[in-house]
Amino acid sequence: MRDVIVRSDETKLGQEIAIGELRLRADHEAADGGNDTGGAPHELLLAALGSCTSMTLPRSSVPLAYR
């Protein structure tokens, strides 16, 4: 498994995420006090859970959607 590193950046709530050589951003929407420069933490969590679930289901399964 690759190293996962999360660092605060110069913005109010923004986070820089490194997964090995991959780079992501986390932030909140402006209405929630952020700058909307990345997915909100709960959105990234849902994306991780959804991708994990869809990888373990047979390919003929119904697409997953979270709202």
C-alpha cells in the first residue's frame, strides 16, 4: 500500500492529499466556509466507499449513486 499524506495548505480549510505520486485536494464549499477547491471530506469518503463497493461487486451490477 502507498503512503497517504494529508497536509493543510494556506487556505482556510483546504487540504493537500498525496497517495504515493497521486495528488488530490479536499476542501469545503464556500457556503460552508471553504474555497471549493476540492471534494468535501464526506464526498471523498463516499467516493472511496462507492469505488470499493463497486470493485467488489460483479460487473453486471447496477451503478452506485449516493446523494
